[in-house]
Amino acid sequence: MVNLELPYGRENLVLELPNEKIAGILVSKAHHYKKTGTETEIVKKALTNPINSPTLRELAKGKKNIVIISSDHTRPVPSHVTMPVLLDEIRAGNPHAEITILVATGYHRPTTADELRSKYGQEIFERENIIVHNGFCAEDTVNIGKLPSGGELKINKLALQADLLLAEGFIEPHMFAGFSGGRKSVLPGIASKDTVMANHCAEFIASEYARAGIIDGNPIHKDMIYAAKEAKLAFILNVVIDAEKKVIEAFAGHYNDAHRKGCEFVRELAGVKAIPADIVIITNGGYPLDQNIYQTVKGMASAEGTCKPGGVIIAVSSCNQGHGGEAFYETMAKAKDPQEVMDEIICRPADQTVPDQWESQILSRILIKHKVIMVTDAPREMVEKMHMIWSPDITSAIKLAEDILKKDSSKITIIPDGVSVIVLN
């Protein structure tokens, strides 16, 4: 018998399975990586040795208005570790700089005061100037041209007014941008909703290059890199984290070169060979990435890469905040089936992209090929209206999956953290 702890919210659920039922377990090597030094030491080392860039304290000299783009509440960036070091570095080079922390919410809801306090710690929350980006407020963004895709590039005006713009974030596989981090702090991070929708159009999401672990040839990445350049993103600090959300490595410097170096590191750790199975169990890595169904689609996309055609995906995800996007929910709930959702989206021009369309498109792609059972705190009615199956616990979910497949000898592949792996075929 194998006992596995699966992240679920801020806790773990225990999965017990006979050895003979398990086809394989796909785990990122990041979870077993032996780091050298404390989290703070790793971050300081990266800032002391930036990639293709002067140090941050050198860049800060003579700059009056400095803006730090910072990831929001949906990202497990350990800002309580990274932000104090960034602030110290800036002030070591320029003690009189006016610093603004700009929270990159992208297309998400605004980050709350309690979430900011938890993210940065009480001292930074009270002492520093923290502004939460609102991509839905037209007055907060400025149009600075066109994206390569043709969409309008509208960026938060505070970032554009900065003498020095930098970003903190983390790098993990991303289901359509290739990897998180780097240029993604600007687009979608501090872009307007119109810019996000243009970049996340149906044609781009459908591209064979818009997949986890792929940057070259990825049309979504191309827009993002352009946006970062036009916004004059001068410096990044991106960390890599393990299953406990602890820093194991950090990359700092040029917004593209440092990010690519970090992506190479993550690709080496996160790449796992697919082990095809009739049933695949995934989680979204626990809090904060399993707060809603919207984010949980990322884990499902990893399961998609190793689930046999016609197989069943079991998504173990708290989703204590529900669906995570009203438009996402309405698109799925109003359709008679996932194919109807896909048919409507795939023929929609880029300039007619609707809110959360990209998430609906990916979920529909998965549901057309697989049944999805959710073990979740989200309401049963909500899950079922989105064309998935609700289950109260993992044991019941496995029984449901076997009933769907009409056999009780199905092998199971387990991905304990679906957002941390790149499934290779």
C-alpha cells in the first residue's frame, strides 16, 4: 500500500492506493533539490551576480521614482523573503529613492489588505507605498502602441512614469505562456483588460507552441516580451520554489536573459516523462493556486498530457473561493456541452475576445477528451454546471472513475503538484 499526501488548500489529503494500482507518480525534481544556503542568501547571491545587467544598487543610483512590480495573491511568490532584500538593495544605491510596490493583478480581482499583509509582512505593509493594479480601470493605464499581434498595448501609468522599473516573481511551467515570471509581470501583470484579452485570443491559445515549457515560437510569449521591452522593464528578480514554497534558486538581471536562464533551470527540474494511464489524479499544489476552479485548470492541463484518450482526470483542489471568474463560469454553464464552448470560441476574432475566454477554451479542450472529476470545496451545483463531476472525497472519485471506464483494474498516474511539472511525450 502506498500513502501519499496531496496538497489541498493549506492542508493535505491522504491518498492510499495498492501498489499494483499505480502506473507512476510524476514529481518535479525541484521538490527534492538540495539548495545551498538560506532563502535570503540565495536571493542576495542572485542580486550580487546579475545576468547581463549592472547590479540593482548601481541601477538605482540617481533614480528618483522606482517601481517594483510584484506578483499578486494568486501566486506563491515568497515576497516576505524577496521584497526586503530588493528594498535594501535599492536603498543601498539610493537611500532617497521614492519606491512604489505595484501589485500585478493582471485579470484577477484586487488583492485585499489582509492578503498584502500576509504576503509582505506587517512592517512592509505599513511602511511602504503599495498600489494594487486595476486592469479594469481605463484611467489607470496608458496606450503606448501596438502588440506584434495587433492588440493595443495599455500599461499601468505608474510603471511608465518610473525612472526605474523592476519586477519580482517566480518561474514555474505555465500552460500557455510556457513559463511564468519575467516578461509576464508586465503582460498580463500590469496591463489593461483589453491588452490581456488581445494577447489571450483563441488563435494563440490554440497554437501548438502555446504549451507548458515552450517559449520559442510561442505567440503569447512574443507579445509579452514586446510589452516588457516597451514598458522599459530594466531588471527582474525571479525565484524558483519547491513544494513547501521555499526558494531553492534565484535569477536576477536582464528581463529576458535572466528569465531564460531561469527557465532552463526549471525545464531541467520540471520535465517528467508521461506515464499514460486511464485515470490521472492531480492537485494544483495547494494554497494559493488551488483557491478556485480557474486556477485549477492549470493542473488539469498537466494531467491532459498523460491521461489516455477517453480517460478520467481527478482534480483534487480546494477551490474554496469558487469558480474564480464570473465570465469563465457563465461561458461554461450556459453551454450544452464543452464542444459548444469550443466551437464558439475557436472562430472568434482576436479583437472580439471575451473575458476569461482562454480558460474556457483550455478547459473545454480537456473536457472534450476526458471526463473530469473534482474533489473540492466548490459547490456541487457549480462544478456540475461547468460540465464536470463533483465528488466528496478521493476514494469516491476513484470509484466514480472506474464506473465511467467500466472496469476496476484501471491504472492510475498521480501528479501531486500539477502546476510544477512539464509533461513530456
